Amino acid sequence: MSRRLFAKPVLLACALLLGGCAAKTVVPTQIAQPGDETLDCAALARQIAGNEAAASQFFHQDKQTEQSNTAKNVGGVIPGLGLLLIMSTDLSNAEQIKARALVDRDEALRFYAKQKGCEP
Amino acid sequence: MNQEIKTMLKNPSARRALRVAVALAAAAALNACASAAKPEAMVSATAPDAKPFPASLQHAMCVRAVTGGEKTNALWISKVDNDGFKSALNTSLDSAGLTAPAAACSFPIDVNLLGLSQPIAGFDMTVTSHVNYKVYDGSGQPVLLTTVDAPYTANFSDAFVAAKRLELANEGSIRTSIGQFFDKLRDANPKAAAKP
């Protein structure tokens, strides 16, 4: 009975190992985009505000992922199940990457806004 | 020999010892002490037949700041730190003939390592680095702003121990990233790009 209980998680862990626990594909916002030079002050302000809101959301989600990873690592000491918990740790840093990309994007947009003499 | 092994495996305590040994070997393969990515392994070598850089960038660049890197926790996984990245980029600039003499830097570079997307395990480990490179001219105007996403896979033949494989994938990813940044620099037009 106990052998069967442990066999499944171990087999699943082996399958994960064989398949490779690939990280999620992350597509950050490009810091410079075609057409940036043609944006007017209103469009720049809209984009900057939208990016700020999205970045704040991503930073919040990043903290949650970090907490979840810590919990999984602590749970890693549980025999059998522990390995599965560790294997499910998310190291893609997706939210952090997206948030930082948006902060940098805003820096570039603010440069264009300043060049165009837009009100801060 | 096979008969001896079969006889040995009939013994429950021998089977238990074998299981523990296999589990320990698996754990060792999965996790060993993690080391930070090595700067010398992240240096991008410039091919002699590569397209030349714009004349105005040659012997005129320097690395001003590298941010976003992380220190490696030996008990967890390999990371890339700011100092290591900066050192690798400086050496790469040097070998490409882009480094400015001291106090004569016309095109400072700021680097923001947005993050590394890493796998937790696997025979083939692919790490993708996401990096923003920002090159400015002397007046502070951007010459080149670019985001580089660079995947690199280290496989089982590169290293048996997973922690080492991940370190190799980190190093390969940053090396590829610097190489792609250099390709974009080759196509940059410093004078035209200065005007937004």
C-alpha cells in the first residue's frame, strides 16, 4: 500500500525530469518600439499611465509567486510529495521580467515626452 | 556476476541500501552547491570576419551601470550578478575594440537585467535571459535602446550535475545576449539615432 502511495509521485517526478521542466515563455515589452517618435503627448501620457498600472500589478504577482515558491521549498522535505512540490517551483520570473520591462519602457517614453515638451 | 547481483537483490536490506544509494545519486545529480555564472564564460568573442562597428563607436564606449542581477545562494540555484555581467561586458567591449580610454567615454551603456527564465530541472536546460541595453551619447540622448531575449540550452553531455548545467545555461544565455547586442550596435547609426 505504502509502496504504491510513493510509486506514483516518484514516477511522475521521473517523467518530469525526462521531459524537462521548461520555464514559461516570457515576452517582455520592448523598450523601444517602431512609431515611438510619432506619438503625441496624449498618447505618451496614456501609455505611461497604462504601463505604470500594469507594472504595479506584475510586481504584486511576482511577490505572490516568490511566496508560493518559498512554501513549495519548505514542503520539499515531505517524503515523496516534496519532490513534486520542488519540481513545481516557478523559476520563470515572468512577472518580474514583465514589470521591469514596463518600468524601462516608461523611462524611454518619458524621454520622448520631455523632447516634445509635454507637460509632466 | 549477474547471478551474484540477483542473489544480492533477494536480500531486503541490500535492496533498501541500493534504493538509498540510487536516491542519493539522483539527489546529487539534481542538486549540488550552486555557483554564480563566471564572467569569463559570459564573454562574447567577436569573429574576425564580423561586420565592423560604426566608426564613431570604436574606442568610445564604456559600461556605466548594470542592474537587475542577483547574487547566487549556494543552497539554491545559479544566478547572474551585476559585477559578473559588467565584467563580461567590459571584456567583450575590449575585445571588440569598443572600450574608450579612461575618462573619455562618449557612449555610456546602462544594462538592466530584467530577469532569467530558468527551468527547475531537466536533461536539457534552457535559460532565457531578458536584458535591456541602453546606449546614450555625450548629451544624454539615447543612441540605442533595445531589449534582447536570448535563450541558451545546456544539455546532459555538457554537465552531469544539474546545478552545473544550469550555470552553463546562464553563462551561455548572457554570452548570446551580449553577442546579439553587438549585432544591433553594428547596425546602429549613432548620429541619426540621437534625434528622437
